[in-house]
Amino acid sequence: MDRTRIKSCVLNDRITNLPCDIIDNILKYLPLRDVVRTSILSRGWRYKWVTIPYLVFDENFQESLPEKCNIESIIYQILLVHKGPIIKFTLMVPDFEIYPAIDHWLHFLSNHHVEEFALWSSDMDQPMPYHLFNFDHLRHLYLIDGEIKLPPAFKGFSGLLRLELQNVYLAPWEFKKLISKCPSLEYMDLDDLDGDTRDLEIDAPNLKSFSFIGRFNSICFKNASHLVKMSIRTSYELEIPDEFETSQEFATFEPYESDRNMIEVLVKLSSLTFEPYESDRNMIEVLVKLSSLESDGGFLQFLATGGVPQKLLTNLNHLTILSLFHIGFESIVEVKCALCLIRSSPNLQRLKITSGTPRKERNVKTTRFLTAQQTCQIPLHRLKNVKIQRFSGAEPEMEFLKLLLLAATVLGKLEISCYHDVAREARYCMVRRLVSFRRASPEAEIIFQEP
Amino acid sequence: MARKNRNPVGKNVDPEAQKKKTRTLTLKSSDGQEFSISESAAVLSIAIENMVEDDCAGGVIPLPLVDGGTLARVITYLNKHAEDGASDEEKRKFDEEFVSGMEMGVLFDVVLAANYLDIRGLLREVRRRIADRMKNKSVEWVRKTFHIESDFTPEEEEQMKKEFAWAWEGVDSDVDD
């Protein structure tokens, strides 16, 4: 090998003469403060940073500043010297009073081809500056807090692919208008929407992934033939109230009258429609095209409205990943519903379950139900990976695992992590019982993690 | 790793993909060294894939901008990423170790090679590694590490430091990591 050449590269300044796009992409990984500092390295570096297309002012940026610094004047300063397109602009600084400066910044940014925009609005009472609605190139919009009021002349975000709203105030008609004017939307993440939008009508023909946390009365997909990933969680709470125990009770809740997380529903997916009260068709039938489904116990309760069959009429043939959070194993409705989904998903590969907070009472019925199911064949011939968290070792949980191990013929890994409250001896008993269960898959490995 | 017989019975095997696995190509470095590599690994480089598709390969693919030492490293990367059954996590771990062991000069050789050969994953890893060497470091440290010579006068430097005063404080002490 040519030794002199290699030696000379070690000592040469090689970074300064790298192609511009490589340098831009190196600077991309640096916090803004470090990027600005490069201006003083040498004359060659003086103006390299002013064209960086990503401007991120976040909590880390704020923490990196000397104490007396005024972040507002820094943002003004940077925008003033910046040249060229700003593809990504993030302003996510907690407790930072962005008004009225944000008006100027958004006005400035509206001519800079912003594709990704993220804003944490400190003042709940202030509507988003209307300049935001003139961002023609937007592909990703992420807003925390604040209020959206669409200007009457809102043309829409024709290229918007991803919409994430967290705790944003949005009147129901504004929500509907916003969604209908974003025809390219593929990912929607709605987290704790404010503003009484309880009946979500979603008309997004290209939607692939829908994630929702919060309260709702109904979710109506008008046209969702591409939807493959759906995650619906009714609350952050770990406990599912006892009253949700049976589907009958659940079905009689009156919309708006109660403080429950989910009440009645109308789900329409592409050609499959479901009219509540008119048909006895199960709501779960609408999920046939999904490849990934996430749900919590509350949403299982909701799906169970109208009763839970042993198996769906139509298999969820595309479903490969099923995640169930905070499942109350003592609730027969949730267990039945979970099992119904599993049984109807012949191509399931990964199953992830987080147990709800364990409760001792009333699990005899569920245990008996699960034991009875062990004699029926569940077609789990693709299931490779099972992860169960917050496992308490209660009877229904044990019976559930017994059932899985008996049915999953190609299972590679069962990972269990324990609920923190389980005593050492109880954990020992649990493991001893677990390893004695019959396994249909000779390859199955059980990994037990201490809390 | 005790992973054998990963190909489940009855799984559909794409005959074209199978062919790529068995077919080998020869890559020739700027200093004339020749390396053989499976086509399935080689085409992870978009540039090589284009050459193969245009059929201008003709057995040996000359890469006049990449020296032998660098090409050998790049091939190690490609082979790992084309490996059957390597999980994403394994690959991620491999990537991390792969770049963290590189000296500065090598990082630049590899970043240019990855750029020329259009290997996006590798390019990303090396760029990130270079950025890590600059993160939260003083100007003096960065100059020393990357052999950048300052051509500013002390007065000019002072002036610029005033302009962006908020950017200079609180960096790591100048130690090698």
C-alpha cells in the first residue's frame, strides 16, 4: 500500500474541501450552537453554516445557551443571516413566550420552502399565526398546544404527508376542514385533541397510519383503503374502570352524558360500513386490511360492543403485528376480544402485551374461559415473537401464556418482564410453572426479566 | 449465533435474488487490487447497481476513485448488510463498531467512497461519526482534530466571537475521546 499517501491524508485538512452536500449533512447531526461555531474555524468555514437547511430550536438548544441569553433575539439573528431554503424548522422550547415574535418568523418562513415544521405554542389562547397556513411545501406538521383556526381562504396543504397534533385546540368543523384539505396525508397522530372533537370524520384517501389517544364518541373513516397501521388508545390511564366489565353496560352509555373515555362508535372503512344499532355486525370486522394494530384495554372494550365472537367472519390476513396495552386480564370481555383478534390473525408474527395493573378479584371466570380454550386449536403458525410486560403471574395471565405456547408452532422467543410489585418467591414459582408448560415449538426460548 | 435453517420450508424464494447471491462480481481498486463480492452485496451500492444494470460491468468493475484499503472496508460493510438472517439490531451494532474504530483519515476515505458509490447507509453512519467528533467541542479542539488551519487574524476572531457570543461558552474541555 502507498504509505506516503495515507500518511499525508492523516495530516491534511480534508474536511474543509469535502463536497458541500457532505458537509451540510455532517452539520445536520450537530446542535445549532455547534454549527454556528464552525464559522470561526477558518475563512473557508466562515459562511458554510448559513445555508444549513435545518433549524432546530428545542429544549437542548435552550439548555446549551449561557444563562442570560435571550433566545428570541438569537432566533432573529439566525434568521437574518440565513441563506437559502429552510427545509426544517423546529421551535419546541418549553415555557417560551413565542408571541408576538412568532408572527414575524412565520411570515419570513412562509417564503422559505419549509417542509417540516414543529411548534410548541406556549399560549393556549392564541390561535396559530395565519402565515402557517401559507406554507405550500409542507410535508410534516407537528404542533403542541395552541389553537388552530383556519383562515377562510385556506388552500390546504396539498403535499402534507404527516400530521401530528398534541393537545391542540381544534373545533370539530375546523378539524374536518383541515383533514379534507390535506389529500396526501399518510400518517396522522392525534394525541389528546382539545375542542370537543368527539366525532372524528376522517376523509383521507391515502392514510396509511392512524394513531389516536384520547376520548371520542365515534371515528368514521370515509375512505381508508390504504390504512395498514392503526393505534387507538382511549386514555393514558392504567386502570380500566370496573364498569366496563360487560359489553351490555358499555353499549348503553349515552354520548356526552357520561365522563367515560369511549362511548359509541361508527367506524367505516372503505366499502365496509357499519351502522350502529341497525346491524349486529361486529365492529372488529372493519379491520381486515391492517398489518399492524395497537389497542388498549379500553379500545378492546369498545370493539366488543355488540358481543365478541369466537372468531371474526373475515380473517385479518394482513395483520402481522398486534400490540395490546394495559389489558385487564381479569376482564373476560378484554380477554375474549384479544383472543378473538389473535385467532382471526393467521399471519401474526409479533405479539406485544402490556398487562394492566393486577387486581385479585373476579378472575375465576376468565381463567376458566382460557383453560377451556386450550382444547381448541388456534392457528398461530407464524407467531415468532411474544413480549409481555407488567406480568403479574395471575391465573388468567398464566393460562393465557399456556394457551399461546401450546398453539404457536414456530415461536422463537417469549420475553416476559414482571410487574414491579411481584415478590421474589412468587416470581420463582411463576418461572417454575412457566417452564413446565408444553411448547408446540421446539425452538421456543423463554426469557424472564427481573423487574 | 445458533441460527441455522432459517429458511422455512415452503417459503417462496425469488429466483432472481437467489441468482444474485451466487453470482460474483470483481471490483478493482485504484491501485489495481481485485476483490470478489456477491452481486447481492455489491448492488447495495446504487452506483454499482447502475453499472450492473447497464451491463457495462463486463466481469471486472473498475473503481478508479477508491483505493484498495478503503475498498476492503467498504466490502466488509456491504457483506454484512447483505448477509442472510442478520437482524436490524445486529446490523446497527455492526455499524456502530465499524465506524467507531476508524481513524480520522480513514473516515474521510470512507465518506468519499460511500458518496461516490452511493451507499446511503454507510454514508449516513460515517457522516454521523464525523459530526460526533465535533459535537460540543471548542473551536481550537476541532481545528486540531481536523487539521484546519485558521487564517483569521486574532482581531477578526475576537470580532466574530462577539457577534455570536452565545455560541462559545460551555463546550467540553479539550480532551481526546
